Amino acid sequence: MDQAQDDETGADALDALKNRALREAERIAEALVFASSEPVAEKLIATKLPDDVAVDAVMAQLARRYADRGVNLVRVGDAWAFRTAADLGFLIRQEENEIKKLSRAGLEVLSTIAYHQPVTRAEIEDVRGVATSKGTLDVLMETGWVRMRGRRRSPGRPVTYGTTAAFLDHFGLEDLRDLPGMDELKGAGLLSGKVPSNFQPPILSANDDLTEDEDPITQMDLEELGLLTPMGEAED
């Protein structure tokens, strides 16, 4: 009987230690995300936690704690950030560096990149049926919503484009699979009635790793594209 009680006491003590370690890990993760003006990568958070604590469990528990509060902890791609609860967003007025309203062409190009990435400029033009100016792509990259992903392994090695974590964050998406589907697009009046009944948006991956037909962009590529001087300094 005494042995059983000792075992139970030992198990309770171990559980108490584990719970204390988990709470401390949550405090560390909370502080890291709160102190950052940008979403914090889950991998970075993991490096700050004790080795025996699972970062995914910590973040899931922390997100649950904030679920009903005015500020929510949300996943942004492979990172985490605090954001105003969706139903309270109307109370917040953003007065810092507002991104200028995109033109119709900008919105079309952004949508094409979002749903078809990785995509080249020529492929964007095939989808839209019209030429795409370099200025439109430049504006989208200046907003931080679009980036050069790599170079396609095809003649001419065209640059491929994709969206960024800032794009996910701005539009409240956890990953690319959260982009609106057919029913949502139709309900919002964003699809023409001429769209074939069997049409479906491309199935996107949750991550933005380079595909088998993409090569990473090197410094030599950046120089060739005019984004770096031959000395390796970024162009203004």
C-alpha cells in the first residue's frame, strides 16, 4: 500500500514539474511573439524553449488561451503573431504607412500569382490574356506581398513569382490552402458566369518550398536581373 502511495505521489510530482515547465515555455513563447513587430518563426521559438518541450503543443495551448480575448494568437505560414480579434477589427484604425490602393491590373496579377504560384511573367500573361507590365510586378513586390521565388528550369530561365508571409498576414490566412475556393469566389461575385462548370482553382501546397523545376536565385542572378551591382550591393 505504501509503495502504491509512493508511486502515486511520485507521478503527481512529475506531472506538476511537467505542467510547470509547460507554463514557463508558454510564457517564453508569449514574450517572444509579443515583443516582435513581425510574425515569429516557429523554428525560432523552438530554439528558445527547453529541449524536452514540444513547440507545437506550446503554441496550440497558448492560442487556445487567447481564442476568446480581444487579441488572438494566430499562425501565419510557419510563424506566429498576435492580431486583433476579427470581430473587433472595425475598432482599429491603421494610420501607419497605408499601402496605396492597387489598380485592377495589380489585383488581377496578385490573384494570378496567389493561385498559380510558382508562376512566371509569361504564365501570368497567359492566364490574364494581356501583357503584364514590369511596373505592376514592381508595385506588388514593394508592398511586400510578392517575391521572386527562383528561376524556372526552362529556356531563358525565367523568374518565378510567389506570395510572401506578409501577404498571408495582411489577408488573415494561415497558409495558401486558406485562399477562397470556388463557392466563396462565386458568392463574392468574383467569378464570371462564363467559367466552365468543371473549373477548380489549383491545389496549393501549405509551404513555399522550391519545386523540382525551380532553381534558387543566386547573387549572379540578382546581378543579371539588375537587382545588385557587380560589387554585390543592392540597387536603390
